[in-house]
Amino acid sequence: MKVVADLCIVPMGVGPSVSSYVKEIKAILEASHLNAEMHANGTNIEGELADICRLIELCEEKLSQLGVQRVFFTMAFSSRRDKEQSMADKLTAVS
């Protein structure tokens, strides 16, 4: 099932700045075949739901390797059954 996901990953217990961890996550997103666009508070990702879930697991594994003991994830998904719709299509529809 193709979805557009809104994902926010917050490493906890690492201090007030998480930018070094976000850079690591960004590298994983860029290496994937999925269309991902970071924004100020998270990332929009489009693709197959199973592929996005695997990508999120890779992100969590990387944070674990970096010593992060606790991670807070928020995810929201949207899908259309009547037609294919990309992130760009959604933005164009409201322009």
C-alpha cells in the first residue's frame, strides 16, 4: 500500500541538541530509494508502507548503535485508494 508518512524521531536522554543524531538519520533517508523531504519538525516520506517501516527500523538501529537508549517516534500516514497521489500532488491541490 502506497502512503505518505509524516515521521518525527526524537532521541531522548542525549541533551538539548539532537542535530548530530538527525544528521545520521538524514544520511539513512538519503541512501534509501524513498522520496523523503525533511522539514523543521520531522520528515515526509512517500512509498510503500512496508518500505517506510523498514526504513524507520534502520533509523532506530542506527540510534541504538550511537548509544541512544530511548527514542520517541510519532508517525502519521495517509493513503488514497481511488488514485495515486504524491506529496507534490497534495501541495499542488491546495495552492
